[in-house]
Amino acid sequence: MKLVTAIDAQALDHAKLIAESNEFAIFDVGSDTYALVHRHAAVEWQAITISGDGLFRVLEILAQATRTLYRDVASDLSKRRRP
């Protein structure tokens, strides 16, 4: 895994876009390496490069964090609805 504090958009011209959302994108940059890129217009693009195996491991812990966040939010909303 490598943190890239500034990445030029042209450096990703050769990479295959795998997935994207509003500010984030994942590119296949070759050699079983993927780049999660923060593409915000107001700042320099930043990225984390990670292996395919690392991508699966990060996905697993992000899913756990998402479930925890969901439970916290759902619990707060439930408490607000009670009289």
C-alpha cells in the first residue's frame, strides 16, 4: 500500500476505470494494483494504491465500519421517534 499525496489526472490516462462515485474512483493501474483516488476539484487529487488482495481486506473492514455506523444512526433515529 502506498499513499500518493498528489497525483496528476493524466497519470491515470493509461489506467482502466473500475468504479467511480461523485468524488472517488478506483483505477486498475496494472500488476494487480489498484488506486483509490480522491478526485475533488478544489484540491490536488490524492490516491492510495493497494493490491487486489488488499482491496478485498479493506472492503471487509469498510463493510464492518458501515454496519456499525448504520446501527448507530438507526439507534439514534429510533430514540428520536419514541415519545
